[in-house]
Amino acid sequence: MTAAMRTDPDALDALAERNAAALDPYSLSFLRTARMLTLATSAALTTVLSAHRYGRDHHDRLVCLACGVDGCRTVRAISDVLTAYALQAHPVDRPEAWRRADDWYTRTTGGRSVPLIVEAFDHGFVARPAAPPPEVPDRVLVIDRNTAALTLWPAYDTDALASQYSLYRRGEL
């Protein structure tokens, strides 16, 4: 999904036009629709996995929150398909984390630029405003290294955030 979002649709259209004579109709059609197909499929998959995710039940057991079982068939099937096609995540790097945080803070502050400090930890990046804007006082943005998901957190130090974020990712927070 991240690769599709970063792709310039105009560049794909230009590529299709330049190579229209060299491609069969099916390949040309795929090239023209691949970005939107990828985005739609990723959004659908994200919707399914937002329901079928692991968390603690009322007995403090780690279970799928949709199925109530410790071995969700839906999560297993999705994992098997992704493994079969050898799909690998393209982790977010520091420049991409900064770009996403800059975009988020700029939108949050009504278009004002916010100087940022971006710190890495195992599962992502913490983006701190150098001077917290009034719209988000005492809050920092965490950018997930694998999914690029943005979450807002209290302005703890990076080690404390890393620990809390690990619990959050496992559904324990």
C-alpha cells in the first residue's frame, strides 16, 4: 500500500502511453489500473485485519478480537497467502517518517510548518515538534516502521514510548 501511495499516477499513465505498442492489451490494462487495484485491495485487507486482530479477552487470554479464538483462521489464511507470494514489507525509513510527520503536523496546525525532531526505535519513529504547537500540546506522533500508521502519544521519552508501543502492537495496551 505504501509503495502504491508513493507512486505517481501520472508517471504510470505516461509509461503506459510510451509502451502501448509493445504491451499486450492485458498488460497495458494492468499497468493502467495497478495502483488503484493495489490501494483498493490494501484498504480491504486493512479493514479485515482491523477486525481480526489479537488482543486480550475478559480472561486475559490473547485471542482474535473478532473470532474469540487463539488461532484465527482468517489471520492464518492471510498470512499464508502473503507468504506464498513472497511479499515483504518495505519499512519506513527516517526520511519517509519525517515526511509523514511533517504532513500530519502541517495539516493539524492549519498549514503552519512545525520544526520536527525524528527519533528511531525498533518498531518505528517518534516525531516531536521542537516547540509543541497549541493544537497538540504535550503530544508526539509515532510512525510505525512496517505499516506507516500514525498514532498520537503522550510526550514520554523515546525509551518509554518504545516500550508502550510494543505493548500497543501486541494488543496489550
